[in-house]
Amino acid sequence: MDFPDELKYTEEHEWIAIEADIATIGISDFAQSQLGDIVFVELPEVGDELEAGKPCGVVESVKAVSDIYSPLSGEVVEINEELPDAPETLNTSPYEDGWMIKIRLSNPQELDDLLDADSYQELIKED
Amino acid sequence: MKKTPLNAAHRQLNARMVDFGGWEMPVQYSGVIAEHQAVRTTAGLFDVSHMGEIDVSGSSAQEFLQYVTTNDLTRLTNGKIQYTALCYGHGGVVDDLTLYRFTAEHFMLCVNAANIAKDLDWLQSLASSGNYADLRITNDSDNYGLLALQGPQAQTILAPLTPVHLDELTYYHCSPGTVAGIDLLISRTGYTGEDGFELYCPADATTALWQALLETGKPHGLIPCGLGARDTLRLEKGYALYGHEISADILPLEARLGWITKLAKGNFVGRAALLKARELGIPRQLIGLKLTVPGVPRQGCPVLCDGRAVGFVTSGTSSPTLKQGIALALVDTQAATSGHSWQIEIRQSAKDAEKITLPFV
């Protein structure tokens, strides 16, 4: 399994890429592997205000439903519109083609709560 | 948790193990969709050793079983199998099962894993309340391993491993024989809608049989398959599953099981209640719904017809073949017969669906 060093992670198995005040968010390689074949994705809409720690979308595999929790607060500025039509992209390319949403951060201090790649790998080892 | 004889073999294959009715079972190996496609196009091998085997024998065995099951046992000849059910007096279902006739005085019931103890208690209570001379009911579940080899390549894979003439072993028939040198029972049955076999072997030979089949089948595309694919395969074919479409609270006549409920065969447990229900009108019907928008229906989701709540989803999934959400749903008979527009409510959002004639695939 792959956990790029340049990304941040959460205990809920999302990854975050920060560029200026925009955060790109997706689910980790571990998350997609645990879910299995992903068959449905529900994303928030552009303009939605997200609150850190609150559900903002849904990912479903054949067997299971999983909420996506927004790791950070902010306004949705872009969503991966191809994803709902090709949810399997989350399995095949979780960190690139499978990105889910981009948000404009409203509380950059929340970045301090995110995990780096090493801490995240420690966390999933315990699972 | 209970374990099948293949527990170590599953772990070696990196299967994802889950608790299934108190049994630690593989839900998937390579992935539900890949395993599903293998069964539809080549072949898959399932460990279903958790299923229960109950042996019923004696000179009154046939009379007893004819009274406690819904289907007509007298239609069976030696070596023939029948899908049937046990009903309560009120008409709800104790369990659904396959019934094997070896001789007129020797039968085997293959029952759902979670119901083994309940079924045994039920059968024994009925046996003791009647006057059945020379009747023996034995739980053989721990003595058997059970593998299901399913898919269009199943016969090609099994043939070189057995002297039994598989061409002559037709659907819902069984034969004793050897496979890979192991004495077992070959049954031409399954729960996937594809051709295939279920092999009842001695528990301590299960691993050897599993390995032999996987090895022989590999060049033909055979892969191990878990309960995840077993569920999507049966659901695409509209097959009922205990705990979903089948329960004490659902009549077999509601669950599309009228074909195994032979009300004209004579008296049997539950018959009076079922006759009465038929006279009053069967209140609900099991139907097939297919989402016309993205989404995955799940058990318990409310079903709307022409804007009105009419029932609920009993089983739902994303069909790997259709790549659409599909569901079996128990709905008011009136809606089932004359309803127009259908919706399934998923997470408080009503998703458009269409009613389809089963099976889905």
C-alpha cells in the first residue's frame, strides 16, 4: 500500500493535499482497500460550507456504506464530477484520478490536527 | 466464533474474514466483483461448510418429512433433491433447505448455518408430538465439509477428478462418488444461477478437496470466491435468503415460494394458516426493483409506489452484471399488481426505480 509523504491524513482515512488556501481531499489507499469494490459515490455540491469532522459525502462498496468526513472547514470550490459515474476510480487511483473535493480553508489552524504519512501508517497498523 | 475446516486455507489466501451468523467466513479474496464475474464467465469455488446437514432416517422418515416440509416429497426418487421449507403453524418460515432422498427411508436436509440448532429443536419437537415409529434425526453438520464449485466451467474442472459420469448427473440430482480420491457426495445444485456442483465431503478431507479443485481449475479460470459474491450472484437471480426474504414473519406465499408450497399435497405444518391467508388474499408480494439512478439499495430501505410507502427492501446490492442498484422488496400486493412509479428511499432521499420481472440477470 502506498502513502505519499507529501500528503496529510486523518484517522477517518482521508488524505489531504494543501496548496495555498485550497485543500484537495480524497480517501487513502488503505480506505479503498478496506472498502473493496467501490460502486457509488456521493459528493457535496460546489458552494457547500463544510465543517471539520462532519459527514460531507458517502462512499459505498458492494458490501458496505461509509461516510466521508470533512477533515477541514471551508467552502467547496470544486468536486470531481467524473467520480459519480466512475466510482471504481477510487480503487484504481485513490490519490490522483480519485480525488474527491477541493475546499477553500476557513480555519487553517485545523491543519495542525492532521497526521503525516508516518503517523498515519502507525495508526492503521493498530487497526 | 465457529470455524470451518478451511479457516487456515482462507487466511493463507489473504481472504477478508467476517462474522456470518456466528461463523468466521471469507467475504472476499480478490474482490467481490472479480469473483462474481468469474462465476458468471468461468468458475468460482466457495467454502460453504458452515451449512448444516441433518440426517433423517427410519421407516417413518418419509411420512414425517412430508408432514413437516412444504414441498411434495413423494415426487422424489432415490438420488433426487428438492428445494423446500419448514413452516411454523402460523405459516411463517422456520428455514428453507434442500432435501436429499437417498432411499425411501434415508434423507438428508441441508439447512442454513445460523438455523441448525433451531431446526433440530423444531424437528425433534414435531417428531415427539407425533407417532413416528423408528425415526432418527441426527445432526451431521460437524462431520461434513461443503464446497460449491459454480460456473459454466464447473463440469470441465470436476470431470478429470472423478469417475462419476457428470453428463448423467442432472440438475437437482446427487450421486455418491470420489473426487480427487475422496469419498463424498456430488450434488448438482447451487445458489448462483450458474451450472455447478456442491460437494459434501468428510470434514477432515475438506482442505485436500479444496486444494485439488483450485489446482485443477486454475487453468480454466477458477478462483476462490467469498460470501460477498455469493450474495450478489443469488440476488441477481432473485433467489431468496433466510433472514432477508425468508423469516418467521413472512409467508412463503409472499416470498415467491408458492412453487415449493404444495397446498394440495395433504396436511402439513402451516398448511391451514396458508390456506386461510390465500382465501383472505396474500397481503404482500416480493418484487424486483432496479434503480434508474445511481445508488445502492440496502435491506430495510423504505419503498414508495406512486408516492406512498408500500413496503421495504429485503435485500439490495449493486449488480456487478448490470452495474445498477437492484433490490428485492416486500410490498403491498395492490401496489405490486397495479402500481406505476416506484422509488426506494436511501438515506432520506427517494431514488427512482423501475419494477422488473425477476430474475434481474
